[in-house]
Amino acid sequence: MRKYLSVFALAILMASCSNQNDPTIKVPTDAKPIILKAGWEKRINQDNEFAFDLLKQTIQSSGETNVFVSPLSVSIALGMAWNGANGQTKTEMETALKLSGMSIADINDYYKTMQSTLPSIDPTTKLSIANSLWYRSGFPVKSDFLKVNTDYFGSYIKELDFSQSWAVDTVNNWCAKKTNNLIKKPLDMIPPDAMMYLVNAIYFKGIWRKHFETKNTTEANFTNELGKAVKVNMMYQKDTFSYAQDSYAQYLDMPYGNKAFSMTVVLPNEGKTTGEVLDYMKTTGWDNTLKGFFTSQVDVYLPRFKTQNKFILNDPLKNMGMNLAFNEFADFRDIANTPLMISRVIHDTYVEVTEEGTEAAAVTIVEFGNTSVGPQPLPTPIFKVNRPFIFVIREQSTGVILFIGKMGNVDKF
């Protein structure tokens, strides 16, 4: 990890030197790394394994060409629910979320630390993480469960009359406020048997440290997953970036602001699919890439793109080992004495990438209902994203993945 960070420090030093004669250009001070407690690096690796697994399962389940998810949002929302689970239900949730080797207190402390430190590590990047808990009027939620969600997740807690038509608007308005109005209506309705909602909302806005000049953006072809060439607005710049290449793909790391956060774009080599590369990254490819980055001048061609998704994650999570939570045999006795099951996990996301930077948001809603029961440097690589690709938005010092997506098609805008 330290060796990896030193590469980025070198990149900042080079940028500082190149701008030192221009007093009007201010280069943000290098970000201070988040200090992890003993054992938390393993937890980060587990979180990232969850990220790649979630993306893969969501792609397979949805059949969508473009898929964008926030594993951090899903993990936090389900982490809130996990605190109320018992027995085999809790064990299966731990399997899906890749929770192992840590105590309940340590896991909750990890979630609390990530939520408190990530938003403040880069003053030039806007990142907000918010949680809320909404329960039906009169529903007897256990005080210990409410306390955990307050103490460790900072949840806003509200008793709400679910029978009223305005109840849906109340939840949606909270989500819209927490995502800068990018996600306005994640909740479509409140079923008669709904007892509680656990909600996470994440908003991100980062400005490229090395932005693209709009004058260099030109119309170009992008070959989508169907092999059809479509027109896109292709951004361009030539600068020094962290770069890697192997037998599966090219990798480019583009930092935001003070380099605390970055987007890693993964461009499969000709003949490789995003699915093949995702499988590779899920095993050893991601770690190999992080260790193999080197600084290089790169010709970067990246399409301006945006996508919005809304998924029900029940099937992807079941495929990841979380089954009991979704049926009448679920055990959430630490939430309430009333039998509960998760009826839906709603995940609503948005991302837009332009010459200036990236704006992204995600909302995850857990709905509870009653139950009946190192390579060598290459000469000026060309990184031309004119075919399907994968992209990851992460925090540098910890490696936490905030968002991850796959673009099989790009619409011109």
C-alpha cells in the first residue's frame, strides 16, 4: 500500500513542478491517508471482493448493457440490517457481505470510521454519506437496534404513518436532498405489510486533478457490446498518469482533487470481454493492477458518458449466498419480536462523467415486511476508450471502492 501511494506522490510532485512558475494555478495539497486499525486492511479487501461480486451478479441478473452500482451504499444499508439478524440469517448475510474474522463491535466501528473519515479527506471533493431508518407508526422496534443505528451509522430515525400517501414522498424527499436531487424517487410505493425501511444515500462530486479541455472533445466512434459503432463525444488529453497493462486489459488511474479519490478505467484488450476481465479482477487481477501501476505519459481518449440505473438486488444477493433473509424463515429478532423478512433491496444510482469531473449518487433501500412465519513502462501508451469498459471510483489510502460500473454502450450527450 505504501509503495503504491508513493507513485501518486511522485505524480503530484511532477504536477507541482510543471506549474510552479504560474502563481494562478493552485495544486491541492496531497491527501493524508486514512489510518486503518489492525485487521482493517483485510476488511477493505473483503469489501472490494463484495464490490466485484455485486457488479457481476447485478449484470447477470439485470441483463442491462450499462450497470452502475455503489457497493459501499449497499454494504452500509445491509450492515444496518445485519445488526438485527440472528442465527443462519446472520451467517448468510455475512457470507454475501464478505464479513468474516471481525467481531460485531469491530465491524460496526469500521462502518462508523469509513462514514466519518471518507467525506472529509479531500476538501475539493464533495462526498456525503447519510443513513436513515423509517418505521411504521406503532411498530415496536427494539431500543438496542435503534441505538446501534444511531451510534455507529448516524441514522436519522423517524416513526412514520405508512398508510398515508405522503409517506412515500417523505422518504423520497430525504433521498433527493441527500443526493443533490440526482435520485428523487427511489421508493415507488409502501406495501401494506411494510414495517421498516433502512436507507443509505451517497453523493459524490469530484473535479479531475487534470481536467480535459472541452476544445479537444470531438465526435468519435464507440463500438458497443453488440458490435455496432455509435457516435460519442470523445474527450482527449495527454498527460502523466498511473498506468498499467497486462494480458487482459489496460488500466488508467485518473485522480480527483488532492488525489484522495480516483477513477480507474479498465479497458479490455481486443478479444477480451468486460465479463472475462471482471472475473479476472475479482480474483487476483485487481490487486495485481494496484501493485503494477507506473507513471507514464498517456494519450487518453475517454467518452463523455452518463447512466442511471434502478435495480432490485434480491436475486443478486441470493446468488451471493443471502437467501433466508428474503423468506418467511428469516430471523431478525434483534430488530423486533414481530417476525420480519427483507422484501426488497432497492438500489438506485446515477453517474455523469464530463471534461470537468464526475458526479455520482446512490440510494439503497432495505425494505422489511412481516413474515407469515509490475510491468515495464511503454512508450506513450494510447488509452482509447472506444469499446465497452469497466470503471471504479475509490479512495486511495484505504482502497475502499465507492462506486463500480460497466459501460457496454455510450449515448452521445
